[in-house]
Amino acid sequence: MLSYRLEFAPERDAEIFASVPTTPAVFLLKSSDPQAEPYVSKTANLRRRLQRLLGPPPSLAGVARPDSRGRLSLREHFRLNLRDRVQEIQYTPTGSDFESGFQLYKLLRATFPKTYNKRLRFRFAPLIKLHLENEYPRASVTTRLGRPDGHNLYYGPFFSRTAAEKFANDSLDFFKMRRCVEDLHPDPKFPGCVYSEMKMCLAPCFKGCSDEEYRAEVSRVEAYFESRGETLVREISSQRDSASASLEFEHAAGLHAQLEKLSPVLKQVPEIVRRVDRLAAVIVQRSALAECVNLFRVGAGRIFGPMPFPIQPAEHAKSQSMEARLAEAIDSITSSEAITALETMEHLAILRRWYYRSSRTGEIFFASEKDILPMRRIVRGIARVYRGEKVEDDAEKSIDPSLGSG
């Protein structure tokens, strides 16, 4: 899994340290004891980190010095030292913090299949779940994905649970789908709830509507989430224009007010929030290889890559345009591994953590509803990442500091 492997011998430490780069990397230290666990980590400077872990331990006399209160500090003396235990060094240089984190995740998952999630301390991404498997579908916020072959739909990832709940509640104010969480057994004698009294629910609980009418309303909600609100904007705009053409100006004004109310709701949604099984994108990051950038592909919420992409084409590809080479490279980023719900949740957690960072590096480009990638924009993004130019972060603009980190 890792690119380089070195045999470590304490008597040759200076030679070994000189042979490793001073770049960021993910690494593994393997002991001569088959029962011992390997040491796995990432670092911003591989040579310096290995010197600290595998160099000669400092003597007590050399590091005992007074701190600001006049007490002796022995921290350096008691730091972790694996010099006499490590037999083998494995590592892969990385070009970005995103790549380091993703490679560390894959390495820990392969090395510690039973405990890697505790080591990484995953915080799964909040999602809006549309319970289509329920006889009377509803929406809720969750961090768990159901089985891949299920009929429920998931939308996200959101910055926090608070942000997901706010968007879901504000959005459902424009529909009449139920808000209750119980499994319904419709009974005409049931008194209903405050939403049915306010005409904000079709009230399937006491047969206030037919099953066909309720399914039609659920379909409107599904289309709203999948189009990021565009279907509702078009629907209300069309009704407003028809009312205006019919000289029903009061009704048209009411519909216009609905559009104005809807606008700030849709502005809450970052570009990354999409139906999870259709979340497709390309991430561009700096590469540890010279004259290259790294491409990551996001498909159905999972991350694939990295794929080094050379800025200058090889001799046999000089007749191809940049866009053609890019399309070919993106198509080659695939995986034959089986997809599990847990793995998708983990990839969404990694994607969420990177996307919503205030100091995010690299760029991401999302596919359209027809699964078409913006190739020209990606080419320009590759140039910016390669030159190290800072790009305006839309994730920062979409986060309301009052919402918390959830």
C-alpha cells in the first residue's frame, strides 16, 4: 500500500535518515517482534519525525533544564523512542493535508480493521433522510446510512446537525408532508396535530387526504431536495406568472412573497449538499511529484484516488488537448472494491471535514444533474492549484457561525 520500504538498523541511522525526504508523508514503522503492533501516523516532515522516533534517546543530563517556574522539564527524556524496536520503515510522500488524511485512513483501515475508527475518531456527516420505505414517508436528520440496496434517500453532507435540521424544517414549511415520527395507522377519529390545524400537513393520520395525494406531495419534496430547490422555484414562478397574466394581482403578490421567503432558505445550502448516491465531483490537490497535481474522484459519496496528473503531456499524448487528457485520467480513477454503507459514511466524514475547513486547500468541482463534469473549470482549477493560488472558499460563505460544529 505504501510506496517506499527501508530496512532500519540503529548503526546506520544517519544514512537512513538522509535517504528519506523532508516532505509530508504517511508512514508505518514495523517491529521485529511479530506480536507487536506497527506504528502508523502522518507527518509534515518525514525525516524530522523519524529522527525523533528512531534517533538516539537524549540523556537525562542533556535535557533537564528549568521551565518558567524554575522546575526541571523531563519531557524530551520521556518522549516516545522506537529505535531498538523498529526493523522496517514504509512510507508514501504526500502533496497535501487532504491526501495525508485520506491515505492515513486507508492505511489504518488495512492495518487495524477492528480499531481504526476509534483511532481516527470519526464524526459522521449529518444528512437529511427521506424515509421512502415508510408507508407514509417523512424526513429526518441522521448520521447513519441504510443498506445500499434500500429505497430511502439521503442528502448531504451538512456542516452540522443544527444546519441540517434548520434547512429541513425551513424547507418543509413550503410543503404539506408530515412532521411526526410515528408509524401511522390512519384513523378518522384521530384529532390530528398542530400542523394539520394550521393547514401545514395533509394529515394522513386521520385520512385528511388520499394515499395518492400524499404520495404526490412526497414526490414534490423529493424533487425539491434533488434539485436543491430549483423545482419549487420554477413551480412558484410559473404560478405567479400565470396569476399575473390572469390579472390576479393579489394572488401573484402572495406567490412572489413565497419566492422571497424561499430565497434565504436555499442560500443556506452549500454546493456539496446533494443526494448522496449521486454526489459526484473531482478534487484537485497538490502532488508530491514534480510538475504534477493529484486528482481524486468522488462517486456516490466515496473518494477514489489519488491519480497523479502531469501538467505537461507525455510525448505520446502531445496531440491531445488538456481537457481530453483530463477526461481520460478521471475515467481511469476507479475501484473494484465492494461498497458498504459504513465505508461511504467514513468517506463522507473525511469529505465534510475537509470541505468545511476555513483554511481549505485544493479545489472541488461538482458534476451537474446529468453527471457532466465542468472540464474547462477543472483545467483552470488545476492551474491555480499547481501555482498555489488561493481560491475563494464557498464553504466559508455558507457556514453560519451561530450554528456550531454539531
